[in-house]
Amino acid sequence: MIGDLTTRLRSLRRGRGDGGDDGCTRTSSATDGVTGTTTGPDAAAGARLSRVSGPMALRIITVLVALVVIAAVVFLFVFPTAQWRDQRRQIDETGRQSAELARQITALEERIVDLQDPATVERIARERLGYARPDEESYRLQPPPLEAATFPPSWPWDGLERLVNGEG
């Protein structure tokens, strides 16, 4: 029994199966000692996998070249074009902001020139601050009073009602 196991292990190490009872199908292949080529069923399978017919090889090569060209077009033109459009949009937005700021600067410069005129300063002082010359009298008109608040007849706090309505 030990001898059978040793023999079987040696045959497995050499790559030869003895068709044992493990249910596996084994094939044998050998290497030609002179040229180094493999012979047997494994060599035929390898030859079938590596051998592609002429028109099929041409199709595969054409598809691969087309994929490479498409990838190159995407990386060389599509991605940079998208970045260019984004940069163009940013430049346009910055140009609009710059134009708006230039308009604001122009308006503020005109305001500075206006405020250097003493007549404009006097007019603003009279309108906003209520100033008057020493020989003039200034009158301010108050807005009309608000309507008196109405409280329910059973309101318990008479003092608050008078305070809110300005009666005392």
C-alpha cells in the first residue's frame, strides 16, 4: 500500500497520471528533447488557441486600433474641450463682474465730484439732517398718529390701555 502511494506520487510529480480511481481524467504530454516543443493533446490545444485565421486576426486588430484611436480622441479632444468650455464660462462671468464693478466705480467717482460742490452738500444737509441757515426757521411735520388700539370691554388692565393709546 505504501509502495502504491509512493509510485502514484512520483507519477503525479512527473506530470503523468496513471488513470487512478480519483475520477480525474489525465492526459500525458511530453517535451521533445531536441527542439523543446510540446507534443500530445496539450500541444494541440495550445496550437488551436494561439492560431487565429487571417480575416479574424485582421478584424481583431482593426477593432483594437479603432478602440485606441477613440480613446486617443477622447483624451486629446473631449476632456480638454470640456475644460476649455468651463474656463470660457468663468472668463465670461469674470468679465461681467468686471463690467459691473467698472459701472459702480464710475457712479462713485461722479458722486465724489458732486459732493465737492458746496450747493450739493447744503442740499443734502437740509434734506437728510434738517439743517437750516441761521436766518431761516425749520419746521418738521410729524406723521399722523396711529389709530387707537381697541381692547375688549372686560380688559383688566386700564393703565396699559391708556399707555398704549397715548392717553396718559
